[in-house]
Amino acid sequence: MKSPSKHPTIQSDRALLFFPRSVDAEWDEGWSQPIGGEDSVLVSNVTQSSAAYWSSMVEEFDAIYTGEKRSRLSVFLDHWLRKDIYDRISETVQVIQAMGDNQTVLDVGTGTGRLCLPLGERGHRTVGIDFSRSMLEKAKDLTRKAGIAHLCDFVGGDIVQAIPNELKQYRHFDVITILGVLDYISDPLPLLRKLLLFRPRKIIASFPRRGTLRCYLRQLRYKVQGLDCPLYFYNPKQLSTYGDQLQCRHTNRKTMGQLHFCVFEF
């Protein structure tokens, strides 16, 4: 039997449906600090220039998970080259399930909500944020069809530039997930530090590994397509440094195909 939710249900306020508000001067002051960093201008250019691309790729992107409207060759290549993309979702669900019932999750770069679906089906509440409105419309449609729209909320905005006000009102998340996002951010630390204001117990993140086959194939594909979107890759030493600088209680890193899968615990 599921334990009762630790968050009250208040139908008149969408944010309060997930979490109660609280007065916290230190928390409010934290939002006034810029995300910034010396690469903030570069990051801003990357995210803004990529938004139109991702919005034009909604169905093709989602087909990676469904296999619909794709050739047999494409499906084969997806399962060969992108197996870790599926694995990171199942691993994330397992980590959150082990934390107990009714977890509250912020999914950064939610896309079409493919992580929100299995979490909602297991009774966890999720808020997904993405800068592509088209992706979010697809995510809302999928959660409605799955019958879990009451457990999923979606916020539009570029979280790298600034935490949207609509997101701040949620105040706290048990878990923050960042899957397939840090590929496009030159310095993830300012964002990760800012997300700590939500006081998560865990941050679950994937980082593309430096020097892999997919690393070079992605760089080639982006160059051929003329995308103004630099890609960033990581090594284990960098991830260990991030854990130290975030003052994690424990950092669990595992190699997952061509990705690093990290769980930062606080």
C-alpha cells in the first residue's frame, strides 16, 4: 500500500497542488544571484539558437523512444548507438523508486516528457521544464493520454539563463533530473548550484563521455546540419570535481554505454 502523500492537495493553486509555499528569506535571496559564469553569454547563445531546432524535431525526437515512423535501419541504429539513452531513463526510475513512494521530481530539459511518463505511472509527481514549447505540448498530450496529467506539470523557459518565476513557486523537489541536457552547457556548475536552492535529496544527471564513437558522430552531424550548437563532453575527473564543489554527501558515478550516469546525494 502506498504511503499518504507528504504534499497537500490544494486544487486552487497548481503549484500548491505539488508543494506548500513557505516563507524563507534565505531561499528568496538565493534567487537574486545570477546563474552567470564566464561562459554565460556562450550558453545563452547556444540555448536560444537551439530552441527552434528542437521545436522542429518534436516528432523525430519522440520517435527515438517509440520507433514509430522510422525505418528498420533507424530503429536498429537507435538501439545500437542510443541504448544508453533508454537505459538512463530506466536507471533513473529505479533510483527514484528506491527512495520511496510519492517522490517529487523536477525534470530539467524534459523534452516530450519521456521520463515523466514512467514516474507518473508509479505515483510520483513531476514538473518538467523545457525551452521548446512544441516539446512541452507533446509532453502534455502524452501524459493526458496516459491518464497521469494530474501528476505532471510543465513549465516553459530557458532554465540556463534564469529560473522561471513559475518554477520558483514549487519551492522544493525530492529529486532533480538532468538527462541529455549538459551536452549543450559549457559549464554546468552554475546551474547545478542554483538548482540546490530546491533542496533536493538527489540530483541525477547524465554527461556524455569524452572520446567515444558517438562523440565524434554527433560533432560531425551537427556540423553537416549547420547547427549553431556546440557540444560538450566530460571525463570522470571533472565529475568528481563537480561532486566536491557541490558539497555532496556522496557521488555515485557509473559508465553507461557512451554516457556517465551520476547520482549526487545531499
